[in-house]
Amino acid sequence: MSEPVSSPEELHDADSLDESVPSGTTILYLPQATAPVLPPSLASDSASTPTPAELANAPAAPKRATKSPAEKLTGKMLGVYRCDTLLGRGAMGAVYLAFHQQLERRCALKVLSPKYVETDADYVNRFRQEAIAVANLHHPNVVMAYAVGDHDGLHFLEMEFVAGHSLQKVLDTRQRLTPADALRITSEIADGLAAAHRSGLIHRDVKPENVLMTKESHGIGRAKIGDFGLAKRVRGRGEKVFDGLVGTPHYMAPELFSGSQASPSTDVYALGVCLFRMLTGRLPFNGKTVKQLMSQALTQPFPDARADCPDLPDEVAELVNWLVHRDPQQRPHDADQAQPRLFAALEQIRDVRNLLTEAFDNESDITWSAREGTDEFDVVVKLPHGRQQRVIIASLDENVPFRQLQIFSIGGPASPEQFELALRRNAVQPHGSIAVRDVKGQPHFVMIENHSRAKVAPDELCRSVRHIARHADAVEEFLTGRDVN
């Protein structure tokens, strides 16, 4: 039984850059809060704000007392929410699988620890910042936020419940993914990030732990990026503010260690590290402390994925190198700029036959075969009452920005007297559309639906084929009363 949802590790307030930080752990290192003892050259009033690299050599402040865990609410009510299960600890609090009693729906409820609120005056502000950031993002690759509020002194954020696993859980099980799966997931994460970047938001903590994969009957599922707890609005152009090290060191762009502010480009770098991790099964740098990771990111070349995956296509390896280029001016400025090359790489390596195998091989009512000498495939779907319907899947390469897979099925011969009936049927058609196509020199009604070859998931393809088959058969029966195709 799969877990309902995964949450990232708890936010780690680092007192020193020499502390050991496990991979995937989000750190918050604020020099103005930890007040390290600075060397004389950095302690004068005239000195500029120290960079992380300079602070790395400063002695650490005394250890603070460990903060208490989030209040346990399992089995209790929080306003209209029944907290059923503690799912995990996120960067901004505890996350519960909850039930909204009034709306009668499941949700993920993130609750701040009262002790965190008491010891960090800015904690509630960061929490509300996440709510505002996500509430204004409506995108299939972003975990939705529904409501924010407080009850009996506890602050909470109601979020979309995603049944499935985190991407990190998938990687823990599989170690590495196929290039096609890795690129598809990266493209989906980039889609969600692009929506955030267009809204003026930077995520600042892109990593597999913060990506949830939907539970699907075929394949790994679709990616949804969540945990915008460290997100920030993009400041005015030219305004540079250093507010400490915030994020997960293994996924942080080199310029962040040099005191540069976070930008959409630093999110892109983290996206590239995620892609490298999915392809190779490892992280690019192996430092145990923030200082070690900082040194590696600033001085060592980013490893080439082909060293771990000799059979990796060159265009995929070069794509990774582009996303993680040390010079931010040489990598994509934002996720939108990264998308076309992601699509192009995925289209080049994605094999339609493998996609169909993943989509249909466990479906007892579907059989398929390749049409010899063509890029087309015949799919036969068994339907109720002994009927069946043939569906054709073909690649469209002409006059489209990105290659498409066209799914179509013949509904019957198209005669002029049937056009009005077909148009009326089209007006109420819930899936696909009825068109006219020449088949062996004669016009026929066909049901058609197109999908991006780069982005369509196996479960989505399977659902589409079933819908097209069912509705094409209904059109055929409606127009002819027969079962021919």
C-alpha cells in the first residue's frame, strides 16, 4: 500500500556552515539571526554585508535549544478539519491528512508549531507568504492551496490532497529513471515553475522531496511541485539583497553561495540537479557540510551525466549541462526558456512503441500492433455487448511546433444527409471531436484527439484511447446501426 503523500524533511536552522547536513534537508542560515563572531575585517561598521563564503570562515554562535516538534493533532479537530493522519514534517510545519467536515473532502493540512511561532516572529509571515503564493497559482503541475487561517492559536494552510509518493520516494525505490521518464517529469516540474515565474515567484527549494507524483494505474504518475514555504517575490531589477542561505545545499546554484540573490535562474539550476539525480541515481556533489558543498559548487566542475550513463544521448547530457551552467547568464533565465529544449530532447528519445507498451500491456480489453512500414499503430478495444472498435495512433510531424500523437477512430461513412446529425452529435460530444477524413478515397466520420508526443503520460494515453473508441463506436451505431470498425 502506497503512502498517501510525502512531505520533505523539517526545516533545519543552521548555526554553522560546518554542520553536517543530510541530502535533501532544507536549511535556513541567517547570519543576522545567528550572530556569528566575525573576524575584525568584517566586523567594522563600514564593512559591507558579508557573503556566505566569508561567513563560512566565521566561528559559529552557541547552539540554540532544539525546537519542539509540531503539536500532535492526530484524531483531533482543528476548526472544521478532522486531522486523521500525521503525514510528515515540512519545511514550515507538520502536514496532516485531514477531512473538511463542511465540504466533505480530503485535504492536506499544514499546521505551524506554536513553539516555532513563539521563537521566530517572522515564521507566520513566511507561512502566509506560502499561502498567498500558491493560492494565486492555478496549474496542473502545482499543488493547489485552498485556504489559510488560524484556530485556537494554531495557524494552518489547507492544500490539495495528492494521493501518491514524492519523487524522492520513487528515486529511493528505483535509484534512477529512464531518460524518457526523467525528461517527462522534469518538463512537468518546469511547467509548474514556469507558472510561478510568470507570476513573479521564485520557489527557492526545488528538489525531489518537494515534488509529489500522482498515483496512476500506468507509469510513475504526473509531477506536482509543492512546498512553496520558502518562495519569494522577485524584487525590482538591479535590487540585490542577501538574506542568508535558504534552500537545500545540494540543489543550490553556485552564485547563491557567493551572496547573489535567488532568481528564476537559480530554480532552473535546481531543476537541472533534479534531472541529473533522476538520470544517474546520485547527487552531483558529496560534501557532508554546507561549507564542503559550497566549496565543491564554486570550484569543481559539475559532473557530466555520461560518466554514470555511457549510453545517455548527447542531447540529454548537454541539456543537463545547460540547466546547471555555473554562469547564470549561460543557463536559462527561467523555466519558460528551458521548456522548448526539454520538449525537443524528449521528442528525440521518446519511443512510441515503449509508450504504448507501458500504456496497454496490462489491459486485457486492449490489443495493439504496429502497422508495418509506417509510424502508425492499430489498437483494438473490446466494448460491451460484444462490440469492438479499432483506434489508430499516428505521429504528426508537419506544421506543428512540437510533434503530436493523433488518436483517431472511424465512426462510419460520411454522406451529406448525415452531416447535420454529426454536427448535432458533435455539439454534445464530451471527449474528442467528430471530423471528416478520406479513408480509401471515401469520406468518413472520425473521432480525433491530439496529444503532445513529449508530454502525454501512459495513463492519459490509455484513457484517451478508451474514450475515442467508445465514442466512435457510439457515432457508428448512431449513424449506421452497425459494428464495422
